[in-house]
Amino acid sequence: MDSFAYKGSSARVLFGPGTARRLGDELDRLLIDRAIILCSPRGRALAEELSGDIGGNRAAISEASAPNMPQSAYDRFKEDIRDSGAQGVIALGGGSSIGLGKSWAAETDGKLISVVTTYSGSEMANNWYIGGGEDRRGGSTDAALPVTVVYDPELTLDLPPEISAASGMNAMAHATEALYGPDTNPVIQTMAEDAIRRLGENLPRIVDNPRDLTARTEVLYAAWIAAGFRATSGLEHVMAQRVRSRFGLDHARTHAISVPYGIAYNRAAAPEAMERIARALGTMDAARGLYDLNVRLGLKTGYQALGMPEDGIDDAARIVSGMTFPNPRPTPFEDVRTAIAEAFAGQPPA
């Protein structure tokens, strides 16, 4: 075994059915007398339930969460915090709520609790941002990370099957690329392979029966270890993020489409990673196994189906190939263009 360095997350993790109902105890532990629950309008009912569980009028509610964390949402959230007198934030939901909460924590050094209801993994990444385009600001700092993360699979039971599938494949992207990141190590590789196996076995069960609590628990656990034990991402992540941002596509669905093609691109350059992925999925070829899983889950397999225009292929390839990022195989324009063109069409990866 080679020498390696490993740094784990500093967040306290509470995992299991019913853990979200004990938020009052966590506020006591953190010496927070009054908190505010950040959610989307869709999450209001659940936020009210959790506020009731906390009791004592200790938790206000803000519906400021919005996709892509626009400046207007952040400004509204800060006003809600000020008006409520909150000393800490409970971010309830997926990437949008948790991302907004992380931005607040990064800029204020305040105490953030994340209550996770999807499989995005944002709660374990120290990056944050507000706004978009030229006005976007952000960075990477451990101050953005939650002090506590709550993973309660009961909160995911009503997540629609297609959203569950796409969000789960977003977690799959974290796990697969962790196997060949430049800072990977035996701890990360062991956890990543386990996450891939659990996701591959249980995402189809959720699609077939969305209220299967055992499958929900397995997938939520896999999403946590995929996000919490990850290495630096490569082509899949860059390709998905740039295509999503450039053409306004759905975040999780774009990642789901990108995973097989990013893995296929690196097939020859990372054979040990491919062996682990194939073994975890019970298939002969890693990329084809991931593609077939998308099909089994009923997800779109090509960017075109999400609304990307065909004349955007060259544009996306120029953006991605012009960036500097770690990847097992070099990323010149022509090779990247081929991968993006395949992902656009949605046929099985070559």
C-alpha cells in the first residue's frame, strides 16, 4: 500500500430514521436558543413539522431558497435571519437550500445545520457561491461546512422517483470519479466502491417503490459516503457543470447523463477504477453498466433530451477543453468534443 494523506469532514453526522425529529437536542448541544429553518416554498410543510418538533417557538421559517442561489434569494434570507433574531441556520432540502446556507456560513462564520432530503452531496463540499454570470461570487472554505448534518431517510420518502433517480446518479458521479482523482487513497476507494454498489442495487428499488424505506436508507447512506469520502473530480464533473451552466439544464439530470461518458473517456487511463466500478455494478464494462443503469431508472440518456442545442457541442467542447483540471487522460478539444457529442446523442458510450 502506498503512503497517502487523508482528511475527513469535521461535520457531526446524525444518520437514521427519525433523527430529524431530534433537532431540538442538537440546538441545545450547540447552545443555539433560536434558529431559522431555510427551505423552498415546496418544503414549507416539512419545515413547519420540524419547527413543531423543536418546540418552544425556537425555530422561525424562511422560504428564501431558490435554484442556483441568486443574490435576491440571499438578500431575502439575510433579512429573514435579522427579523427572526436567529443565532443559527437549519438548511432543509437539497442543493439549493444547503448551498444558500453554506454561503451564509462562509460569509458570517455562523453555525449551520444541514437536514438533507436529496442525494446531491452539497452538504459535504466546502465550495459556496451566490449569483451567476459576471456577478457571481464564491469560493472554497471549511467555514461554509455545516457543523451538523442530519440524514433522515424518512424525509426522502416523498421525493419523486425521477428526481430520486437523477439525484442518486449525481451521487454516483461523486463515487466513480473519486476512484481516479489525483488525491484518491485506499479509504476513499473503499467507500466509493461501496457507494457505487449500494446505489446500483437500490436506486431501481426506489423507482419501483418510492416508499421503500430500506432502499431509501441504503441510497442516502451511499450518497453520504460518496460525498464525504471523495477525491478531486475530473472530466465528468467539469463536463456536466459547464454544459448545465451554459445551456440552463437541470443539475442532477445533466450529471446522470454525463457519468457513463466521463467514465468511458477515462476507460484506458484508469483500469483499476474501471475494475472497481464494474465489480460494484456486477457488469463487464463500467461505462456500459452506468449507461444501462440510467436506462433502467427511466432517465434521459442524452443532453439533447434536456434541451441542449446541437450547435452547442463545439461551444461546450471549447469551454471544457480550455479549462485546467485533473483527469487521468488529457482533454484536448477533439477528444472532448467526441465525448460531448456522444453524450448529446445519448447512445451507449463507445
